[in-house]
Amino acid sequence: MKDTEKVFDRIAEAFGKARRRPWPDTMRFLERFGEGVEVGMDLGCGAGRNIKPLLKIARRVYAVDVSEKMIEEARRATLEGDGGRVTFLKADVRDLPIGDGEVQVALMVAVLHHISPREERLKALEELRRVLSPGGEAEIMVWWRGAERFKKSDIRWEGAEEGDCILLWRWGVVKPVERFYHLYTPRELEKDLKETGFEVLRLEVEGENVVAWVRKPTSGGPRSRSGGTSL
């Protein structure tokens, strides 16, 4: 994640200007919960575009990102209003400084596809599952490998796995910045979610994204990828 941290530190200011509004699908996900959520989490919060919508449903919010520069942008975005209810954490999504079962509703939007290889992506999903309470739900959004833009853009396919590539961030920077992506298929994302013990409530392609709404089961212990539960 060190390279990802450096990349997002470099583009943080431009990213904050370019990514101001939540995805419509994210708003639909959050609107299902009303205002009774104790703890929400924006995992990979970036410049903070999802924090205020989370604050509408949750009393407290964890805003987590690997990039300190991104966290600075997110702090600025929530400076007015309810910023005191937000805990900002610089952390790796595979090792969260959050207690087991502490979060009821989580977002993991445009995060998982920056992690390589698959084993590390599974670790990130397992960590998300750990911090969710039994019955807790999350939206997970990744870029879709079949999107038209990835057939036409200046994408560079490289990496150990099918779907690994390099894409350029050009907006608001003097020199284009290379960013790693693992572009998903719906079936691939579903496999990873089920392998890490999530109940998949919804999974479909929305525009250029594969979107999943998932729930942590209310029974059973921590999931092990050997097929059972671990103590």
C-alpha cells in the first residue's frame, strides 16, 4: 500500500476538487437506514465526499484512509457542521485500529481495486467483516473490467493477475500520475465476498462499477477461508 499512499498524497488536492459528490448508488444504500445507526465507517474516505451523508444516519463516523494528504482534504470538507462526530484514521484497510463488531454501516467505495494481489484484497475484506457488527452492512464498489472506457482509454495492462492494469490520473496535475487498479468482473467480486464470509444482498453492474451490498451474518464465529469458523 506504500505506492498507493504516495500516489494519493500526490493527487489529493486535485482529487478533492474533482470528487465532490457521492455516487447515486451510495446514497441509495445509505438512505435505507434512517437515523438510528450508532457507528458508520467510510473506508478509504479520500477527500471526504461520503462523510456528510454518513453523518445523516450515524451518530459517529470513522473516516479511514492510507493517505495523510487525503485525510487533510477530508477534514477540510467536514470542518463546518458535524466534524466533531468524525474520527479520522490514517490506516491500512488490511489492519484497522477499530474494535471487533464496532461498526454497523460501512462504505468501501473505490478502494478494493487498488490492492494487489488477490490474497491482500481478501485480507481487506476480512478486516471489513471483522469490524462490522453481526447484521452490519456495507457497500463495496469497484471498477468493472467490461466497461467501455477500458477498451478505449490509454490503459496499460500489466501485473500478476488478469484485470491488473495501470491508469493515468491527469486532472489538475502537471504530470500524469500512474495508479494501479485490479479491474473486477461481477463473478469475481461475488466469489471474493462469499469466500470472506459475507452474505451478498445485491450485486450488479452500475455504469462503470460493480456494486455489492453485503451483510455480516448474525450467527457463527469469525470466518476462516478453510471453509469453517475460527476461534
